[in-house]
Amino acid sequence: MPPGQPRQPTTMRPLWLLASLLALSQALPFEQKGFWDFTLDDGLLMMNDEEASGADTTSGVPDLDSLTPTFSTMCPFGCHCHLRVVQCSDLGLKSVPKEISPDTTLLDLQNNDITELRKDDFKGLQHLYALVLVNNKISKIHEKAFSPLRKLQKLYISKNNLVEIPPNLPGSLVELRIHDNHIRRVPKGVFSGLRSMNCIEMGGNPLENSGFEPGAFDGLKLNYLRISEAKLTGIPKDLPETLNELHLDHNKIQAIELEDLLRYSKLYRLGLGHNQIRMIENGSLSFLPTLRELHLDNNKLSRVPAGLPDLKLLQVVYLHSNNITKVGVNDFCPVGFGVKRAYYNGISLFNNPVPYWEVQPATFRCVTDRLAIQFGNYKK
């Protein structure tokens, strides 16, 4: 708990945990500050995605009728149990505790010292919806550890010592957060049978392009994928064609070539900030007809990428902190009227060596208003 922050009453804490899990807001997923921000996906509206995914529940949250108070006396020593929520975080646990009620829906084990998930650790927890294992020391997972979890939809196992994707993940899984581990390889078949999965967060692992085996994502119908803060030198091949959001920020990508974005026509948000991109081949962006938001900030571009005026739905472009020296009158807006369906509501060009006083006002004729343009050579 941060210094100075008042401690919540223990009777209210499980209720707060449950409310946090069910909440949605506009926080960016790749700027999350703590565990509970994982559920705050902007744009995706995970509840709707899960509804369409064919998962066991009919929405992205547990059935509220099932969340009536239980009178089970089973609660692990030191934990807080209420409304089928078992909260055992920050207890220095070395292993998954016993005596967890079989009707538990949410099990929070974050911030402990658990090193291993054994075969029977989750035995009998067939109603578990969310499992939180963030910030432990897990390096070993038995191949049948998750077998009892037939209704698990959310698995948060970030900030551990895993060197591989856990085997035999539950087929009901919708969301996997596994960032900040030591995973170097994603083999073919590791996600086999996960037909409900629509969100994977695997940034902060030392993944290189060669670490993705051909067919590693076969069968997945993901909406959201983040592989940020890794060692990628190019956009990975064979990612799911269903992606709406792809975040590859904080890598070592140097160029976007013509065929790199060919299969991702459903993207509406593409994050490529904080890379080393010098070149975007002409025509590359034409494969993204539904793109609404493009992040290319903190790269090494010397010009505004070609093709932006042809993206009829594009509304936000981040180009700050590059090496752009010139902005042409037709770099953002199409020639003529009635071509662009959505006006820009955000263009950032600050911290570039462009003489902004030479840019013609007509350059931004398809922007909602002048406040939507961030210009000049200043840093935030």
C-alpha cells in the first residue's frame, strides 16, 4: 500500500476488490499502474468481447445471481473471504493455501512468495472466474495445475519467473496477462483450444521475432494483443487476423515494410511508439482501412508517413519526438471534399525539428479545431 494512503476497513475490502474487477474505464491498458488496472481496457469494452466469444457466461462478469452471500466457514488463515471472493494478497505465502471454498469466484493471491503451482492446488475450484497470481516468484507450473478450473476466464500471472507459457490453459479462458516474466519462446500449439480468448498481454518478456514459432497463434480470435517492452526488430508475422488492437511499443522495430500490415485489416488502434522506425514504405498503411488511432511517437521518422489522408476513419495520430523537418499541405487531409469520413481530433507533432511557422494553415483543414493540434518544439 503506498505511503500515506488510508487502509480500507477489512469488511469492505473484498467488496472493493469485486467492484474493481467488474469496473471499466478509459485508462490505457499499456499504461497500467497496478493489478486492478488490468480490467480497465479502453476501447475494447471487454464485456462485449466476452459476450461474443462464446464463453460460458453470457457477459464479461460473473452471474450476479450467483454472488449471494455464502455462509461457508472455509477461509484460509489470514485471508479475507466474502461474497465468493477470497483475498489472500500480501501475506508472504509460499504456496497456494488450502481450505478454499469450492464456490469461490475470485481468488486473489498477488504479492506473495509462491514459487510453484502444483497439481492439486486448485482442486475443486470449478466455479473460479478470475485467478490473480501477480507479483509472486512462480517458475514452475504442473501440467495439470489448471485442469479443475473449467470456468476460468481471467488469469493474471504477470511479474513472476516463468520462462514459458503455462501448459494446458483452461479452454474457457478469455483474458491472459503474463507480462514481465522471462518468456523467450511462443511455440506452436501453446494456445490450442482457446477459442474464447480475446485478450493477451505478454509485454515485458525478452521475446525476439525468432521466438514466435510459425502457427503460434493459430486458432485464436484475439481482439487485443500487446507485446511491448520486448526485443522485436519488426512486426511479427502470423498474428491473428481478428486483431482490433496491436501494441508493439518500446521495442527495436526499425521499419514498416509493405507486407508487414497486410493481414491486419481490422485494426483500429496500432501502437508503435518508442521504437527506432526510420522508414514506413509507401502503401503500408493502406491495408488498415478501419484504423482510428496510430501511435508513432518517439521514433526516428524524418517525414509524415505517406497514406494518412486515405485512412477515412483515422482520428488520432501521435508523431511527436521524431526527426520530422517538413509538413506538407496534403500530409494529413485528402484533396477535395467529402472524402474523409472522420475528422482528426488529435495530431501531435511537438518535439520535431520542423519550422512550424512555415506550415500552411490548410494543412489541418480536416481537424476538428486548432486545440486538437499539438505543435512546436517543446516536450511534455
